[in-house]
Amino acid sequence: MLEKIPLEAFRVFDAAARAMNFSRAGRELNITQAAVSRRIKGLEDHLGAALFARRGRNLALTADGERLFQRVRATLEYLEESLEPFRAGTGEIISIAASGSVSHLWLGQRLKDFGKESPGISVRLLTTDSPSELASETNDLVILYSTGEHPRWNLTLLMKEVLVPIASPDYLASRNLEPQALTSADIASLDLIDYERFNAHWISFRQWFGRIGNPLKGKLPRPRLSFSTYIMAVEAALRGEGIALGSLGLIEEHLRSGALITLGNDRVESGFGYYLGTPRFRALSPEAGQLHRHLLLGQQV
């Protein structure tokens, strides 16, 4: 059916439905009121349905017209948004990719700060835990979980991965626990919150207890709660539901605010870290370079 309907008819219908007046719709589109009327009549004939109820000089959408208007308006808004990068004077849109936990815990606030400093630069954030999507060369910048080498990206360390048990003050107070006095055996006996390992290099509590200076012996504890993502585990700890593993660089804001507290004295460095990447085989745009410098500013490794 669509191939038989002039696409312009949908723009005319959209304008008429918004204005509820054929004359105003014609002025918006720079055509006559009669041309609007002909196009609407042609569209109704193609569809076999009345789109407007005409009561003298007043218009109202029929039920069919209302349904069509909602879909046409959504389609035109989507097309308008898709054409935004091609609009003269709008500048480049920078694409940056990061995992869900990095986006939520570390990157989001920094992008907000960058937007205030550089309001003329648009940024698109791709949040994904897929390694292939994270490292896709369609991105301008990437944040990768890595040891520092990648065939397609030049990597600069943002933060090493250092893992330590964390809990909220409310959880500790409810059990009368002194955070720094807790041993690994004490921690293992409490309400552990874990997450699924979708990467062989990720460390959950089972690996953590095996890598500390004095590894836990015997049967390793089973977590009380286990989530599909790391960020959900951190959020559960924030709510006071138990003890999660904290990656110190990612949760620095929660530690600084006191919303989370580190437990015991054991730390595990995984040998991995979070790296900011720029393309190896193409030049970085000036706008992407600005964001790159902003994200590196004040980095602590």
C-alpha cells in the first residue's frame, strides 16, 4: 500500500492534524489550503477511511485519524532526530562507549560536567557490556577493561582495578560491626552480594577470597544475593542489604560521601584496569580531543 501513497501526503496530514486547520497547515508548508484539502482527500481514498470529521469550519480527528497521527508524528520525529547530525552548524556528535558499571558509577557525572563546560558539543554514550560493541571502531572514544594493550585502540589508564569488600553504614550499624576490624573469615560469614562473571577476567567473591594474602581455606561461602550485573550488586550494598565487592576507582564518589565503607585490610589488584581509548588508525576530531582531555583531567592511577 505504501508505494501507492505519495510520502508528502503524510507531512501534509501531520501538519493538518497538529493545526486542526487546513489553511494554517498550508501556510506552514507553503502550499494552498486547496492543495492541503486535495492531499488529505487523496490519503483518505488510499486508506479507505475518513481521517477528519468536518463540522462546518471545525475539524476533529476520527479514531482512525488519531491512530494514524500518533504513528506519523512518531515517525517524523524519529526522522528529524536522525537527520540532526547533518544539519548545518550543529557540529559533530562524539560517540563514546563504556560498560554499564563504568557509565553509571564513573562516567555519567563526568559527561554532565563536560556538557556544562562545552555546551556546544553533543555526546552520544553507548552503554554495553559486549566486548565487540565496546571496541567497535564506529566509536570516537572507548573505555575498556584491559591490561593496557589493544590492536585498534591507543589506551591510557584511568584507574587500576583494586577490589575490596564494601558495605553501607546502616548495614554495619545494624550488626554492630567495626569495619576495619573485620577479617576475611568474618566477612565470609556475613551477607555477601555477588554478581555474574560474563568475562573470564572478572573477579567475584569466590576468586577474591582465593587471591588475598591469607586465602580463605575450606569451603568457600555462597553469596546470599547474586545479581546479573555489577551495578545491581553495588546498589544492593547501598541499600544496606549486605557486603559487595567494590572496585575502588568506580565507587570513589560513594566512598567519599560515606554512603559506602571499605571493610578489613585485604585488597586484591586484578592486574586489569579501566582504560580510555582513542583510535589507532584515524585522527581524533577536535571535539573528541576535548572530551578525551576532560576525562583524563585529574585521573588517579
